[in-house]
Amino acid sequence: MEKNKTGKYLKYAIGEIVLVMIGILLAVQVNNWNQRQQNEDLSKQYYLDFITEVSSDISTLNKRSNSNERMSKNVSSIINTLATTNELSDSELTLFYKQNESLGFESYFIPETSTFRQLESNGAGNLIKDKELRDNLYEYYTLNERNEKNGEISVQLHQHNIVTPNIVKNLLTGDYLQNNIGSSLNRSKLDLETLRQNSDYLQALLVKKEMCESQNRQYKIIKSKAEQLLNLLESE
């Protein structure tokens, strides 16, 4: 102040402040750019993971549907045998047993959900920027959850309580045991007339056929939704 240089010091101080502010703004911009880049990379990874899992779901649905179709055809063949045949040759008997054996297994669709659960737990739904894609994701996984809690559990209950016990116990004939364990255990051979008069066995066949067809109708809806979702993911 003695040398009348106050103005120069003020200009210097203001210049320092401006430089600091520019530095802060640049740092903020760099940080924002880095964050955007990280979000874009994470978003891309989510898309790739969803593509992998939805593709796997479609493959699984195809396998389950094909299995159900085979079992439904086996039921029709068994019923036709009961309706038209009184005696079975050795080869026909072997086929008849195999057809019945196939009905002791259930078809059950469990979708891949790890990526969706991770998305939800991380609160990262905003990384799916396209609204149509985001809506389809939630619709698809809601559909699967509803099917698993209602349809598939119902199938399990019917399979375990009606189908499997009432079909398997009627397979334990003398000739079946002879072929499988080497001894008939003095049990009677298969009698088709006895099966025709067995209401529990016939009910199990009809329930199994309806289960397979009902599941496939639902699987068709889920598969259509999965294919639509896959197309959206791949376009993104």
C-alpha cells in the first residue's frame, strides 16, 4: 500500500481465484466424464449379461416344451394301447413300460435371474435408459415370477401327489421287476384289463396330459416375451 500497488495485488488475487475455480470446474468435468463412462460400461455389461441369460431361458423353454410334447404323446399312446390291445409282445411291453416311466418326471422352468436381481439390489434401473426396454424387462421377470409361484408349484404338487405315485406303483409288476432287478419277487405280470379298471391310474394319465399341455401354453407366452426382450436388448 505504501508503494501504491494495491491494484496489482487485487488483480493477482482475483487471477488466483479464477485459476482455482477453473481447476475445480475442470476436475468436476473430468469426474463427471469418468462417471458417465463407468455408467456406460456398466450399462453395456448389464445388456450383455441379460442377453446371455434370456437366450439361456429360451433354450431351456424349448427343451421343457419338447419334453412335455413327448410325455403328452406317450400318454396318448398308452391310452390307445389300453383301448385297443389285450396282449403285448415283448417289444411292445418294453415300450409300454418306457412310456409310463417317462411320466414319472416333471418339466419345471426356472429362469435365470441373477442379473435382474443384481440390477434391483444395486438400484441400477436407471442404467437401462430405454423406457420400452426397461418396461419389458420388468414385465418379463414379473411374468416368470408369477408362473413359478403359481403354475410350476401347482405342477409339482400334482406330479408328486397324483401322477408319480399312481403311475409308478402300477409299473411294479413281476415282468417289470424281472427286467430291472432280475427277479419278479413273485408278483403278477402286467394285466392291461386291471389297468383299464384302475381309476387312480387313469386319472394320473389324464392329469399328466393336461399338465403338459397347460405348461406348454404358458411356456409359449413366456418364450414370446423372452424373444421380444432379446430383440430389444440386442438392438440396444
